[in-house]
Amino acid sequence: MYTPRKIESKPGWMDETGVKIYTISFSGRAVDQTPFHERLDHVKSGRAIDWQNTAAFAIFHEGANCHYLVLAWWGNDNELFTSVSAKYGDSWQEDPAHYSFCLYDMEIMWAERNIYIKTIDCENPSLHAYRTTRGFERSSSE
């Protein structure tokens, strides 16, 4: 059954290549981002993408049963590509036949769609504007 989740992102929440970070918390508490960063680096390193020059965001999702890492990046002018990893115990798995983003993640994706249109798919595209604009400047639990 649908239950609202705490969603957060702050202006400084980016990795070293400029990938924006959001968190989703099942418990309502702040998400410990530490376990997600190593996996994010691993997923990024497996793709031939110039992350420094790519509009992208990650969702560190602390779910009811496990952790999920959603990495999403824009390409081909207006397509959103995604990678989803799930962590059970100490093991991360990326298997599109078993794991995908969920309806809580889609709230962030909708916000990011609108940010992308406003800052990149516009007359004067700005990666800097994209990276400094957030869909959730403060926590949300609605």
C-alpha cells in the first residue's frame, strides 16, 4: 500500500563528477549516503559516459526491504537512461529483469524532467543551471 516517503536533496549533494543526489527514506529518517557512494562509482565506471559533461542524477533509496540505487542520465537530446541496483545484505545487484525504479522514484524523475526542460532543452542550455536546480530543496513527506 502506498505510504508517503521522505524525499530530500540539497544544493551541495553531488558526486565528484556533478551527478545530483536525492534520497528517499522509508523510515522518515535521513538516509546514510555512505553505502550508496561506492556503488554509484561502480555503476558509473561501467559505462562509457563523460559524466563531467552529462546531466545526471542519482537516487539513494532506503526502501522497506533493501537499498536501491537509481542512476539516471540524459542522452540523445531528450531521453532518460536508467540503471537500478538493489542491495540485499552486503551484495549489490543490477538486473533489469528483476529491479527497476518505483513510483517513489518517479516523483523525483518528474521533477527532473521539468528541470531538464527548463535548463537544458531550452534556448540557452546550461549544465550549471541543471546541476544547481533541485526538485526538492527541503524534505518532503507528501
